[in-house]
Amino acid sequence: MLDGMYNVVKKQQPNYAPAFLACGELALEKNDFALAAQNFEHAAKLDAVDADAHFGLAQAFAPSDAQKANAAIKAALERNPNHIGCLLFVVDEHIDSERYDDAETILDQVESINPLHPRAAAYRAVLAHLRNQTESEKQYRGTALKHWTTNPEVDHLIGKKLSQKYRFAEGAAHQRQALEFDAKYLPARMQLASDLLRLGEEEEGWKLANEVYEADGYNIFAHNLVTLQESIEKFRTLEEDGLVVRMDAREADIYGRRVLDLLKRAKRDLCAKYDVTLPSPIIVEMFPKQEDFAIRTFGLPGGAGFLGVCFGTVITANSPASQDAHPTCWEATLYHEFCHVVTLNKTHNKMPRWLSEGISVYEERQADPTWGQTINPLYRKMLLGDELTPVSKLSGAFLHPRSGLHLQFAYFESSLVVEYLVEKHGLDSLQKILVDLGNGLTINDTLARHTGSLDELDATFAEFARKRAAEMAPDADWSEPELPKRANAELLAAYLKEHPHNYATLQRQVKQLLAEKKFAEAKQPLETMRRLYPNDASADGHLVLLARVHLELKETPQERAVLEKLAELTDDSVDLFARLAELTSQAGEWELTRKHAQRWLAVSPLQPAPHRIAAEAAEKLRDDRLAIDSYRALLLLNPIDVADLHLKLSTALQRSGDLPLAKRHALLALEEAPRFRAAHQRLLEIIQAMKQSSETSVERGSK
């Protein structure tokens, strides 16, 4: 239709705005938001007073750029304050941000314009559902269907909004009802496919996605999912203890066992703590390509910054293969996401995002002090300034953050709320809040029940948060120094004489001294920084800089002491773990070498270096399980010394008692290097051991 009709009109009448509006609407229908934006922008240029063009732009930008979407809605409403589509768009945003009273106010305005608008009644049904008002929900749904009793859009809209609140089972039920009204209504079929895939009902979900694609090959969501299915079918599946893990086959062979062990630990600890029995299976999919993760998670490419997402019984995550430039601790990510599995199942997916994220970050810190977010100078400034979001409005902080920093701050603040609730009211109160949410109470009602009034909670938490911020390096001067950007050493020294605790100036002085290779002189300001802020693990912090000073001055014991302190504060520094593994191995402290190698693998399991150092430590400690895992991983990482690795693996397998597999790897070593004397000797020893084992078995049988 686009090429056959609309584009023809656009060529014949290039200044005819309705043609571009029609193209934009068609692109929206196919979820091609880039093409939609292009056409609506052109329409807005041709007819600047047309509210529809700006409304179309808002819909096109909504999935990717909230700021542009909101600007477009504002422009549309300036042109037509009674534009129902725009008003309902605002209602949608209010519901997402849990501003339910504001949503009802806008719905009142819509109904003053059109008292019988079906989508307005459908939104009221959504609000009633979220407030656990069952009878009102039925009433509003009935109102929405009053003049068209089989209108599929009504249940599709209700279900879509419930799914956006992670209530996928309820959402799927509404999509099925929409399809009973109209079996060919593709938006409901596509949404149902997405819901089922997020519920782990994959066979039907993939089937529906393929049906949508066959019916409409231009539907971007369907095309993306069908293409993704082909990639997922090549994944390796690991199953254990009610867990189903799907990974790239090579990655599964390298560190799949570690993934299972981490998930089993999370399941054991968190289910016990929150008194949850999980359904089976819990599905975890790890994607080596960020684009595939985004499509499986959001339906479209994008989602930069997300490491993992949990839908309740399904987790999707970026694997370490997708994070070459900026690796993170994948173990912390999976633990965080599995905490969502526990809390979402306990509440039947009826919890606000801020509480779910807050508990997950809080539990990261409980599981490992180096995991999760902790306070830093930026967060301190935000807590003490006007960036602190009241607890009652925290969900909105996740929906439209002003920047990536503000989104990360929302995670941190949410975890601080959880910490406050546990410290002030006890873990038992948090448990009761989760139970109430599962029973249908709103977050504001259950918080009021267990913590006092919301106004009181907002006030007491703000006091707690600001106290926590003030306690961070209280003697440091965190003000921005009044100095030129290129201040010389004399200016810096003079400023520090007047402001000896100004942390930013101390950092500048140290960096300047390091640039001039005055390493010994840098120690004094670094010591001052250490006294002011002992736990500064940032790239410009005193720990990182002092470690460099000791390295340059060849003060190895002091360097190691600083690095060990730094290792207590970070979970993803590959260079740090590598250096500590090197230093401890040189000192023959193999237990520590193994520890640092394991932490290195929790970040970069696809690099050979941590496996080599882990194997060396394992040999010294006679840790055959680790040695076997390390040699197997190295053989999959394009090694040069293939024969030697097969021999070492054979030896470890022999020690562990797996003689048949030990024999196989001795033979593989000889296949690579037929004259490899040590491999010949190993093979002879294994054959002799197998013979003795066989003879012993025969003797026992004869008795």
C-alpha cells in the first residue's frame, strides 16, 4: 500500500500533508517507528498547525525518546487542547508512572469531550484492576464495549497495559478475549505472542509470532521475533534444579556450569529468605549479541544500558560476549535478576518497579559487598540536593529519567529505601508488604499499613538518606574549586593551603604530579585523600592512583596492599584481578590466586588468561575440578598449545578417577603431537590403571 498508493500521492503532491500522515499511521501500525517519525516530521513541516502530525510524532518517539515524545504531545495540545488521542497518550504515561489520580483527572477531561469513548472506559478498567477493584473493572469494561460489544481494541488495550505492569497472565487473558471477538486482529495476536514468550509458554508464543509474520510480513515486531527464533534454536540448553539455561553452545561449554551454580545459589538463598516456592521451570536466556537480547526483551533493537531483564519466570540477559568494551560482573547481574524472579512470584507480579529493583540491588549487596550500587560523591550530591525523589513517586524516576545517571540513581535510591525499611521496620515488615501486594493492595496502601502515612514515610526516608549522604567522607570538602581548568602547581598548592580538604583539588594535584612522573611527591596528597575518603574505588580515586605510584616505584608489597583494599570495593575490574592474581602467584599464595582468578572469571570468562591462572592455582592446590574446567575452557579458546592442554586435562581427569576420558585426552594430545613423550607415558599409565581396575572388578565379581 505504501508504494502502490501513498508514495504515488506524495510524488504527485509533495506538499499534501495528509499523504504523509497516512504513511506515518501505516508505519505505526507495522511498528516501524523510524519511518513513522520521518513521515510525521514532514507532515508537521507542511502543516504546522495540525495537531495530528505532532501526535503521530509523539507515538513514533515514545518507544525510544521520551523527551521528544513529550515535546511533541505538548505541541499537539497547544494546537488542540481537546485532542482525545493526545489526552489518552498522557493518561497512558500517567498510568505507567503510577500517577493514577492524575490519569483519572485527564480521563474526566476526555469524557467531557466524548462521554462514550471506548478507550477512555478501557483505561478506567485498567485503573480499577490495578487498585484491585474487581466490580468496577467489570463495569468499566462493559461501558467500553457498550456500543460495539465485540470491539477487540478494548481487551487488547486493557491487556497491553496490564502486561506493561508485568501482569502477563492477566494481559494474555485479555488478548485471548480480543481474539475471540476478532480472530484476525493482529495487534492482539502479536501482544499475546509476546506475553506467552515472557510467561515461558514458548511453543504457543513462537507459533503465534510466526502466524503474525505470515499474515503481515511488514510487522517489525513479528519479523524480529521470527528471525531471533532461528538464533535461539542453535543455543545449548542446560537443565538442573528447576532451571533451564539457554546459551551459545561454546559459551555453555566454557562457563555454563558456573552459571548454573550461581543460579542455584540465588534460588536457595533468596527463596528461603522470602519464603517462596518457585514454579518450574525458571528460564534464563543469555545472548551473545546485544541486538538479540533487545529483540527478545523489548521486541526491537535498542535497550542499551540494560544488562538483564526479568519477567517473572523468564530472565533475559546479555552474555559476557556482548560486553567486550565495558565488561561487568555477569554473576552480580544474574543474582540481581533472579531476585526479581523471587519477588515477582511472591507478589504475583503485582509490585511497582522501584520496589522490585530496590530489593534486587539491596540483595546484591547482601550476597556480596562488592556487588550492587553504593554511595559515591555524585550520589551524595544528589541526595543532599534536590534530586531525591519521594518514595511515593519513585516509579516515575524509572520511566523518564533525565539521563543515564538519573536512571542509575533511581536504582540506588530504591535500594536505599529498602535498606531503610529493613532497618526501621524489619525484614518481617518488608515480607508483609510483598504479601499485601500479592493480595492486590496498592503499594501506597500497604506502605501506609506497615510504615505509617506516606507523607511520614517520604519525610523520614529523606532524613535517613540525607544522613547517610552526610556520613560519607564527612571531613572532605566536596565543593567545586574556584580554579582555572589549567591551574599550575603553584595555584593548586595555594588553593589547598586555604582549602586543605578539597577533594577535587587534591585529585588534580595528584594527577599533575603523576603526569610529571613525580611519584614520590604524589604520596602526600594521596594520603590526605585516603584519610578523607577511605573507600574511594573510582578511576580517579586515591586507591587506583596510589597503586600506580607504588607500581612505578617498584614498591610491590605496598602496591599489593592497596590493590587488596580496592578489590574489597569493586566487582568488575579485570586489570585489578589480573594484577592480584599475578602478585599472589609470584608469592606462592595459591588460595588467594584461585580467589582472584575466580573473580576475574565472574567478569571475563571468555578470555583465556583467567583460565590459565585458575588452572595453575588448581594444580598447586590439587583442585582437580577447577583444573578440569579450566583446561576444557582453554581448549575452546583457540589455544596454541593444544597438545599440552590435552595432556594436562588428561592428567587431572586421571587424578579425579575418570580414566576413560583421561585416555581420550591423552590420545588427543598424541593426535596433535605424535612424538609427545609425556603424552605417551601418560597414556601407558592410564591403560595400566584401567587394566588394574578391570582386574580388580573381575576379582570382586568372582568372590
